[in-house]
Amino acid sequence: MSPDGSGRRTDLFDDVVRVRAGNPGMMTGSGTNTYLVGGDRLAVIDPGPDDARHLDAVATAGAGRIRSILVTHTHPDHAPGAARLAAWTGAERVGSASRDGFTADRVVGDGWQLAPPGPRIRAVATPGHASNHLCYLLDRQTADRSGGPARLLFTGDHVMDGSTVVISPPDGDMGAYLASLQLVLALDPPAEVIAPGHGELIGDPAGVVAGIVDHRRRRGDKVADALRAVGRSTVDELVPTVYDDVGWERYPVARRSLWAHLRLLASEGVVAVDDPDDGHAVWRWVPA
């Protein structure tokens, strides 16, 4: 492991290894999780930042077996390492879009499956945090020899351990995010464990995701109540009231999700605004 923490390898199950990038921070927690999945033919899920030490640790863990690089979304802490890792390994880069500096060799959508003899991985479209977000479901059909779950869902930034996912308009969309959470709840058979893009493995996916939905709904109600009380307001004026339970240092991040809540309320006809894509617009309560 390097001095900055990159290259922290953890063997989670017989066929799943996690290598954590050395990019801890308020938005990334303990760092971005890169996963190597499979046996003789490996898929890397989220190569992380373009950090040579981190990617060297990933390539070393792959030991010449990396065949695919799957990207959940193209944010800078998840996708930039794909180019360097592909150049080193010859692996195919897979994602829902080529954008934000990421080039997909194969553009895929909901229901795509990694071809055998690779691991049984299926893409699940989960827009919301980003419009191009995918989760990846590893379906072993039976539990592995190390006691790992039969179905493990790699969630990128759709569901994270120990922190709230930021929804940043206009690419981020609260309505799409809530719908995607419901999609995760409706997986049949259900996922048994979540492997997030940041933090540790999450047990009880159904309970955790249902809690996230409830938290978002309650926050949305708080946004509606705050705007109803004043009649009209900007996002920044509402932040101290709606996020009175977080420190001021988090306001710049919180304002993005508040904006996303207002956009959702506007789509429901509860509030009005001249331009929902303007983060500094004045939002107006619409009387029933």
C-alpha cells in the first residue's frame, strides 16, 4: 500500500477483490472502491481515478486476467482510470455512454449481460445520481465457497455506505433517483448484499434502500414546507432551514440536492420557476 492509501486490497469473497483508491474526502469517504470480479477472466468495476499507483495495484491484483472494465458512471472519481488500465491490460471498456472524458468500447444499457466465460454480471440502469448511471448485479445463482451471497449488487454512487448520495442537477435528477431506488427494491430475485462505490459492504439491501427512500421523501416534504412558509425563495435562501441538521460546511453540497428536490416538486406542479435548470432562480409556491 502506498503512503496515500492507494492500493488497499481486501479479498471480500472467493471471486471478489476490492482495491480502494487513495482519494479520501468529503465526497468520496474513505476512497473509491474498485472491484475485481470473477475467476480466470476478471471484470473490473469502476477503475477509479487516473492514479498510477492505484491502477498498478488493480493490475497486480488482476494478475493478467482482466478482460473487461465496467464503469457505473463517468464522474471523475469512478471512470478516468479506465483508459490507462485498458492500455495496460487490453481490456474492453464498458459503460452506458462515452462522455466526460470516458470512452466506452461497448455502450450498454439495462439488461446487458457480460458474455461467458466471464462472471455472470448484468447491468441495471439506475439514473438519478447521474443520468448515465448503471449498477451491476453479480448473480452466482448459489452462494460461493467463502460464504458470499448468491447475488451481489455493485452500486457505484447509487447507494453508498454511511453517506447520502448527492443529486446534482441538471444531470442529476431526484425523480429518476427515487424511481431507480424502487427498481433496486423490485429486483427478483433480490440482491443479498450491496457493494458500494464508497465504504463497506452493505447487508439488508431492502431495509437500507427503503430507509433511503423514506429519508429522501421526508427531506422533500421539508423542502415543500419551507417554500410554502415563505412563498418564494432561491435555493441558497432555503438551505439553512431545510438542512438545519447539518453543518454549514456542507451547505454547498446540500444545496444541490435541495435544488433537485425543487425540480421534482416543479414536475409535480407543486412549485413554479421560470427555469428549473437555473440554480439561482427564484422558486414560487403554487397554492392548491
